[in-house]
Amino acid sequence: MMTRQRLMPLALVAPLCLFSFGCDDSEGDGDEHSEEGEDHGDDHDDHGHEHNESEVITRVELTFTPDGGDAIVAVFSDPDGDGGMSGTSDPITLVAGTSYSVSVAFLNELEDPAEDLTGEIEEEAEEHQIFFAGDAVGGILTHTYADAESTYGANSVGDDLPVGLSNTIAAGEAGTGSLRVQLQHLPEVNGEPVKVAGLADMFDSLPGEPDASVSFDVTVE
């Protein structure tokens, strides 16, 4: 049985930036990001981690639950993984003036049954954070983290920082925009934590590497 000590991004598998990842016994070395293309695409990025069994994120699920209302599930899916088909994302329609509890899940549908990788992120909460970006955030949407590292286990290093598997998103005035959801791997470098407070305010220059990065079209009406 493979022992996963951290989730390391290995290779791009879809135009909306889903990556495969696996375990590795070494510390992160701060490899550079792939550059985003015009249609939310990235160049292929193979870090060549030898002797590591990799896993692939092929599905990202966002579940929006309003108080007293029915849940809305929006999915990005690339079911063939690193194959010929491009991934697709569901459009999201929210109600103006409504607050939603939002959970995020990551799965590998290349396994049968599909493997839920969310638990691995919980186990490595101090080395991961999910970021919410795009022109919808701060415009028609307001995002607030609703979890912290201590939600999933003992906080052993540094501050008790957000993870992003549980969130609150408030829909403001009517409009449209893009919501980017990015799972960032933030291992220590030279024994020093790179996951620090305030990273959500520096999305364009994050340390670490993305394990997954997908975009959704959002309408508030």
C-alpha cells in the first residue's frame, strides 16, 4: 500500500489545469508555475518524480447550499484524464443577495469506483490551500473561508491557516463573471513553511505549485 506523505503535482491533464499528484519523501523545491493560456489552459508540466505512484484529479465538485434551500452542485470534469478530450465545467447560477455554504471535493474518476481524494487534502491541510479568484470574486461574489487546518487535525506548524474545503460565498448584485478554484500545494522549503497568512491576497504570485486549477462561469440573477 502506498504511503502518501504529501500531494505532489506531476502533470497537466486538462486545458482547465487539472494535475496528477503522488507521494514524495523529499521537501518541495519551489518549482515554477506553468503559465496560463488564453482559454484557461496551461502548458504540459512533467516534474518527473521517479518511483512515485501518481494519482489524477479528474473531477472538481462545488456544492453551494443556501440557508433553508436546495443544494446546487457545479462540476468540472475531464473523465479521460490525460486524454484527447477537453474538460468541461458546469455554469453556476446563484440568487442575488443570498449567502451559500460552499464545499469543494476532488476526485479521480479513472479509478472504478471513483476515488475521493478530498481526505488526502484534509490529511495534508498544513501544506494545501484552495484559492478562489477570477473577476467574479470581489465583484458579484464575496468569498470567506469557513475552515482552518485545525478543522482536520492538530495544527503543528505556524498559524492555524485556512484550507478552503469549506467556505461561505455571498452572491451580491446581478451580473456575470468567472470563478477560478485553485488547489495549491505549499510544502515547506528548507524547513521553513511557505503557507503563511495573507496568501489569498497574492494569488498571482503564490509560492508552491497548483495541484488543480479550474474555472467556472457564474451568473447572479
